[in-house]
Amino acid sequence: MTADLTLLRFTLTPSDTKRLRHLSGTLNTHFVEIESALSVSIKNRGAEFQIAGKNDAAQNARWVLERLYGEAKNPLSLEDVQLTLAEVKSNHLKATATRNKDTPDLHTRQLSLKARTQNQEKYLKAIGQNDITFGIGPAGTGKTYLAVASAVDALERDAVQRIVLVRPAVEAGERLGFLPGDMAQKVDPYLRPLYDALYDLLGFDRTLKYIERQVIEIAPLAYMRGRTLNGAFIILDEAQNTTPEQMKMFLTRVGFGARVVVTGDTTQIDLARGQRSGLIDAETILRAVSGIAFVRFSSADVVRHPVVARIVEAYTRHEKKQASSLTGNPTR
């Protein structure tokens, strides 16, 4: 091996042919995924493994294999492999090894969740410690899902009495009158991601039961005006599509015993041209306000299919290049 390359040899214990089969996947698809993601070569004979690659990559590949082997009592999906790789690629490996005892794990009726990246860990801590938390970043970073999971966890611990999930009803304004059906039917398509998260975390029947009893309320942003929400966990999703006036209106709905999470992606603003996003304004105006936290996510925090992170990175590079050309200062 050259100076910058490493050849790691190790044995996974306890030796278990069933676990090894689950670890490798059909036709070694899981090994192929790890090799592609970390630019390493993996060979094994039973539980004896050999990894070749750059030192950090080889060490990370070993950690991934050992981590997955510990979870391989049951069959592993490709998603399990990709999520574990996301932890490593976000440099969460060291953070996991030295994880603080106050880092929250979320427990709901259907699932238990934990932070997969350092920014997700920071986000969960911020939600637990602040009255209002903003999670800003690209798609696939877990902003909305972790916010809903935090709300469900708080509800099941009786830390709040209800959950209120809010979204701008349509991307370019709240022109619901143009849509067919009654109000519920008009709003429903725009709130589908929130429903999906609730079904995952609570189950279909319990989610519907809570909505029917108004323990969970899902509403368009326009319906928040004039209300004061006490003892509630309130989430504003897709907040980049609020105006500054709407954002101020929403944030001033907070009542006693309430906790608020605001999520959005400032690269996906669908407001009319020239209209400023309330999310961008809020980050500027409220940055120094006590009790309010801002957590920024990046492509390194994407915990979907690896191609999603590459797509986010490509768009980010393109936007930076365009911005530089407009200012006459091209990037090199």
C-alpha cells in the first residue's frame, strides 16, 4: 500500500452466517453501495474482511460494516445502508462516539429515531431547549420529519396538549378559491408530506383519531390570524413561501407552554417575483433574540438516496457560479 492508502483486515464478531447474509445483501449489493459511496474495495471470506482505500475512507467503511453487522439480526434494506453512510459522510462518526447524554432520542408509538448527522443532533437539541427553532436547508435533510417526530414525542410524553401543523396552502400564494372541493379538499394536497410523517410515527388509525378529536390540527397559514396557541407544539413547514407579514403574524401566535418549529428551504422560494421571503427576513431580524435558535443544514445532511445529495451540491455550485458571473467576480 502507498503512504496514503490503507489495507484494513478485521473480523466481525460474533460469527453468524445469517447476519453476514443480511449484511451483504442480495448479490453483495450492500457491499457495492458502500464501495461506491466511500471509494473503497471490500473483500471478505466469511466474517474475515479486508478493506482497501484511503485511510479515512477505509476506517469509515469498517465502521459502517461493524455498525450494520450489529443491526443485521434482521434483513437490512438498501435504505438502512444509505442512512448509515449518511452518518459517516456528514462526519457524524466522531460525534456518535462522543455523544452527549443530553442528546435527545425520539420515541413514538411506531418508531424510535435519533439524529443521523451533527446538524440533525444540533437541531433536536435546539428544539428541546428553545421556544422557537428554525430549521433551514435543502430537501432530504430531515427538517420536517424530525420536527413532526419531536411534536409526536412531546405529545406522547404529555409535554404538550396538542399539535398544530401549518403550511402556506399553495406555492405562489393562498388562492384556494381556484381549487375544486370544500376547504379540507382544497388544502389536503399541500399538507400531504405532514400526513405522511404522522402516519409513519403514529400509525394511520391513531393519526385519524387525533385529527378527529382535534388533538392534531392541520391548517393553512391564513387560518392562523387572530389565534393564540397555548400548550401546543406548532410547526410551520415550507416557510420560505411566507411573506414577511405572514411570518410575523405566525410567530406572534405563540402562547404559554407552546413550542414552535419553522422549516424551509431558501433555495426553493415560489413567491411572486420581487416578493421577499419571510423566512429570509426572520433569520436576519431574529438571529440575536433570546429563546430563538437557527440551525442550517447542507447537502452533507441529506439522508435520502445518495444521488439527492449530489443533486443539491450540483445546484449549489451552479447557483454560486451564476451569482459570481452577475457580480463580475467569476469563481475559479
